[in-house]
Amino acid sequence: PKAIKLQDYTPPAFLIDHVDLEFFLEPEGTRVKSLLKVRRNPDSSGPLHLDGDTLELLSIAVDGRALQEKEYLLDEFFLEVEGLPDKFELAIETRIDPVLNTRLEGLYLSGGNFCTQCEAEGFRRITFYPDRPDVMATYSVTMQADEAKYPVLLSNGNLVSQGKGEGGKHWAKWHDPFPKPCYLFALVAGDLACYADSYKTGSGRDVALKIYVQHGNEDKCAFAMDSLIRSMRWDEERFGLEYDLDIFNIVAVDDFNMGAMENKSLNIFNSKCVLASPDTATDADFERIEAIVAHEYFHNWTGNRVTCRDWFQLSLKEGLTVYRDQEFSSDMRSAPVKRIQDVRTLRARQFPEDAGPLSHPIRPESYIEINNFYTATVYEKGAEVIRMMQEILGREGFRKGIDLYFERHDNQAVTCEDFVAAMEDANGVDLEHFRLWYSQAGTPDVAVTWEYDAASSLFTFKLSQHTADTPGQHNKQPLHIPLTIGLLGQDGQDIPLIQQGTNSGDRTYSKTLRFDCEQQNFSFTDVPPGAVPSINRGFSAPVKLSAMYSDDELLFLMENDSDLFNRWEAAQSSATRLILKMIGEIQSGREPQYVSGFARALASNMANPDLDPAFVAQLMTLPSISYISEQMQVADFDAAEKARSFFKHAIATELCGSLKALYQQGVAGTAYSPDAASMGRRALRNAAMDYLATFEDDRDCRELVVRHYETADNMTDRMAALALLNDFSGAEREVALAAFEQRYQQDPVVMDKWFMVQACSRLPDVLQRIKKLTSHPGFSYKNPNKVRALVGAFASANPVRFHAEDGEGYRFLADNIIHMNAINPQVASRILAPLGGWRRMNPKHQKMMKSELKRILATEKLSGDVYEMASKSLG
Ligand code: HT7
Ligand code: ZN
């Protein structure tokens, strides 16, 4: 397969003003008629190039004249016509087979209903078209289908007319007045229930809001609807962005390659990102639904009204929209807790990506398959880059930049460069150096030391930065890093910051330094002795920080830092340091040594009534085995698991009384509510139980977890207990899993949890159990959620068993990737990444992992998706 390069971008030879589509919907053999109003692009030249994939061409005509075969070039993946007038109408008729579409790109069936997924390049599986985001057109769409089977007919924009046809058919015509690229086209036809509400915009327009779901799921839509309404209000208040049509529809489908899709006014969602009730969704699910509903809604401006010129600019819409949804959640809930969660995700998903064979800049320079670039780097690091701009420009300056961006580019397809230029021009600043974040891959390592001169009360930060080489990028440049710092006095209070050489009169306790050279010093005057620095407050920059803290200084920050993010960060650093030491002891055959300072600092936070319980729960959550192993030269998941468990058990032993008290305090008889405060209380109680469960051999503690499971009146508590029982070797586990299955076997969204929890079990025979589960009636290789829950979760979230000594974990993953390659290449390639981690393993495991990658590469009819991931992973 050939790589596509950013530098090769050329504008389209022809533009399309309007698209008229007519669908005659049948599972086997849908006819699609398209009538395009085409005109030559004065800025480009060449033939009319239309993309097409798996299409049967029935006819093609220019201005009403049918073309003969010799008048066009029809290839497997495109259709080209030369010698066309400057302006003409092109009529094309194609035939497609939705029922055969297991890739879930283009028009397909989910639960017997028709739906579409066109981003990134799915529209070419519906009709011949210039399937590129810089061709923007208005659309009229008419659908005809059997009325009994498909009573609901939806597309983008407004419903213009509808009526009855012959033979039990009916039809509907929709019109979308906003020009859009074809990746935002959507169609749904099915038998669906509707949950309705409405919203009055700031300017007084009424918008009809509808969520369509399978019959029987109407009672699980209220939270998503409420999230949508709050998102609409928030975007008006924070960014002055109002919804622009009279209808906003959401449709939930069970078979979906990702979480959701922002098609203009017709968002299509993976059911698990919409449906929620206390009995079926955990607090984390509620939070995710709120964030995804907001994310897709926010795309209406950042992505739809202003879209991407080409797919290299993907972070223009995704990074910015993730940033917006993070800010929304932060305003809806606890800001520090949200920041901690986001940084956990960044570290778990993006940092390893950026340190491995698939590392790429947020604006990649080449790709084989664009679907492989919907990555943590483009999304989450992209959001961090936007956040840094806001940190540099301030909230007001950032808003000015956003306003200018929309003023300049509404209804256009633009580049990341256009976004940065708007930020610069609106604020009169130069972001030239900052732009490097778009093109340079890798996570910068920032080392910080400090000196104190008692005679002059001068405190000096000494900063240095370095970014390691990444595939295809060597000798990295220093970046412009906005590093927010503070200083704590011995009393634990913030010290006012007076920077040497600046004459700012403000009394400030946190300051964002412009750190843009390889090495740089920043000095502060009037600092009393014994000050302890707090560095990268709020995680102002996505860097790996190493600072010369003593163990005691970390504990001091953990107890005192007014920046709650950094208080948590100090706890993570301290725990990581201690666990790494224990790993060393375990590896050299010694007994790990426990030091109790950490537990004391934890206890002081647990006892602090001023702290949000949700925050304390975060503080109590130790770094994951994967994160700890990433800090090692050669990963040793077994030792990491042993050390982490030993550490947790030791803390539980020391704090047993307080943990039991915390657990008991949480037993309040109030009804379930997904608000932040209630979630925080549940999180804290479940964190306490997590520690108490380390007394696995103690009957009382086992019983406590069993009781927690049995008496849970909501899914959060039920899953918290099930996750613990899942690692117990004994009858309790089987009893709980059987009860869960019995209760939820009819609910596919909940059954994903059942599959996933089992895939993540630490028990030694987990792989045998997983293999058996692939034959469970609730499991299907055609459903991406199921494959991700069982196979994906095993490979990415159960490192101890995935990296088993006999290599069976690797073999199982490779077998499944090969199998999935033929069904759904996008899903196959998305579960491959864990095999790319071979460089960090010992030689024996390296060999086994590489051999599985080679086996995948030797597969017949390997998709571009899997080829790209496997070949890059092998290196
Ligand atoms: N913009 C959407 C991306 C997406 C997608 C991409 C490739 C294949 C299938 C897909 N489904 C959705 C989702 C988003 O970021 O909002
Ligand atoms: Zn998005």
C-alpha cells in the first residue's frame, strides 16, 4: 500500500455546490442515485476524480447524456472523467449491498436498521464522489423504504416532505442548507423509539431534540438528553456559539466502530455512549456519556461549520473539540478531578504511543490508512496543545482567537495553521516557536533542579528539556513549553512570586514560565529559606518531568500543595518511586521493604474534611502496573504486579481502621444520583473497599466484598465489587459472574462489562476462559464492542496475563487480528498496538512478539489498516 503525504496536497480539480441523493433502501441491493452540481475549481486543474469502493456502477450521465464506457476510466477505487465543461450536472446511479457490509463504513445494517458511518472515507462506499473534506456542498436526500420495517427515515438538516409510495413503501426528503464535506453525511432508516425534548437558544429559537433508540431503551435516554441540553447552553455561554438548525437528532446503534459521530444534525452514537440508567451504567459511564454527547455537539462548530482541509489537519477539529469537552466536564464537575482523569488517560494512552513505533506529530506528515490516525496523539495531545495556547494567551485572549477563527473561516475547510494564525492575529502575539508542537512528535523530558541563595533570598529554577528521537524524526528542537510553577513555604502555604528582572506589581502565587530553550534559569526574589517548588501545576504542559525532590519533599507536597493536581501528582511520584524500589528488591530475590510515610500522608488527606471525596479517591488510586512498568528499562509486569499489591496491602494494614471507617461512612441510604458529589462519595467508599480487599484471606473482608456486590443498588457499586471478586480464586467469583450474566443477558451494553471484567482477571487460567467466551451466545466478532471488550481489553488492560511466559497471549491476539482483518479491518488494526510494545520487553518476549507481528504481515489479503500498524510496529 502507498503512503499519502501532506506535502502532496493539491486542491480538487472540481467543486460541488449541491448534491441530490435518492436511496431505494434494501438490505441486499440498495440503489443510490446521485445528481451533482459540479463546477471547475479555478485554483486547480486535472480530470474529475471521484472515489468509489465496493460500488456497482449502473449508469453515469453528464448534463443528461449517458456516458459510454470509453468516456470514463473506472478503476477498483476511483472513476475519472476528462474533457468536461466548466459547469455541469453529473448523474450517477450505483448499487450497494448494506447487508454484506461488516466493515461498518458506508451504509450498513445494525440490529436490522440502516445507518451510515462516513468519516473518514466511508462515503465512497455509498456513491462515486470526491471523498475529501475540502469539497463542501449542500445536500438534499430522499429515502424510500418499506414502511413497516423502517418507519423512521432520517438524514441531515430539515425534513422537507414525506409521503407514501407503492407496495408498502414510504419516503422522506431532507435538506441540509449548510455546505458540508461528505464525511458528515448521514442516513438512518429503521424501527426506532424516540425520546424527545426541546431547547430554546439564547436568541430565542426553539430546537427539537430527539434521541432514537431500540424499542425498550427509552428509559435510558434522560441523562444523554440532559447532557445535550447542558452542552448547548454551555457553548453559548463559554464561546458564544449557538446551534444553527431547528432539529438535532441522535441515533443509538449497537454496531459502531468508534464512540460516536458528529454528522450534521444527525449524530450517530454507539449505544454504550448514550444509554444509561443507575442499574446499567457506572458513574464512569455517566461521565463518559456526558463528555461524548458534548463532544459530538461541540463539533457542530469545531469540525462542521469550520472543517478540515485534508485529513492531516484532523487535530484541528479533534484536538480542539476534545479540549472543549474537557472544559465542559470540568465546569460540570470537579475541575481538579477532571484534570487528573485527563492526565491519567494521556499518560496511559498517549505517552506510550509517543514513545513507541507508532509515534507521530499531532499533525502527521504521512499515512497509509487515515483510520489509523484517530489516535490519542491527534485527540488527547492535540487537546493539550490547544490548552497550552489558552495557558499562554489567557482565557480572554483565547476567546478572542476563537472569535476571529470563526469570523474568518465559517463554512470553510481549513488548516491547523489557520487556527494558530487566528490566535496570533487576535492577540498580536507571535506563536512561531509554539507551532513546533504541531510537527514534532515525542514527549519532551523536562528536568528541573533548583538552587537557593540564602544571602540574597534568591530561588532559582534550572530547567532543561530534551525530546528523544522518534521514528523518522531525529535531533528534535526545544519547544515553547508553558510551565506553571509555584513555591511553598515551610508552613505549607504558597509564597508570593516575584520574578527577578520583571517589574510586575501583581501578587501572584502561580506563574507560567515561557520555557523555550534547551536550558533556561528563572529566579525569584524574597523567597524564605526551605521553600519547596511545585512544578507544572495543573499539568500546564504535556511533558515528562523529573525533579530533584527528596522523598520527604514529595510527601510534603502531597499534604500541602494548594494546586490539587500537583498534590495528586506528588502522591503518584512518591508511590511510583517506592514501588520501583520494591520491584528492584523483588527482582533480586529480596523481601520488599515498606516505608510508612506515604500511608501517613494519605491518611492526612483522607481525614481532611475540606477535600472533595472524589479527589481523595483519586489520591488513593495507585499508579497502574502499566504506568509503573513504563518507568523501567525493561518491563517486568509480574514484578510490578507483586510490588504494587504488596504496597497496597501494606498501606491497607497500616490504615485499616480509617479505611473501614471511610467504608462505613459511605453507607448512606440515599437514592442514586449521577451528580458529582454523589459520585465522589461512591468513589471514595469503593476506593476504601479496594484496599480492604487486599486482605483476601480474611473471611470478613471477602464477605464485605460479596455483600457489597449483593446489596448494590447501582451499577457503580456492583462493578466495583465484581472487579475485585473477579481476582478472587474461589466460589464467590463464579457465583457473582453467574448472577450478573443471569441478570443482564438481554442487555448487550451491560454484557460488554461482563466480558471485559473477565478479560482483565489476574487468575492464571484467564486466557482459557476468554477463549471459551468467544463462543458465548452474547459474543460476536461482527460487533466491535464485543471484540474490544474481550480481546482488546485482554491485550491492553491485562498486561500480566497478556505477556504470559508461554507467549499464548500474543498468539491469541494475533489469531484474532487475522480473523478480524477479514471482517472489520478498522477494529483489527485498533487492537494491534500492544504487540508494538516488544522493544520494552526482555529478549525472549521480544522474539515471540515479533514473530506474531510477522505472522500477521504474512496474512493473505491483509488490509491497509492492519498492514500499516503491523509493519510500523515491527519497525
Ligand atoms: N469524528 C468522529 C470520528 C469517527 C470515526 C473515524 C473513523 C472511523 C469511524 C469513526 N466513527 C467516528 C468521532 C469524534 O471524534 O467525534
Ligand atoms: Zn471528535
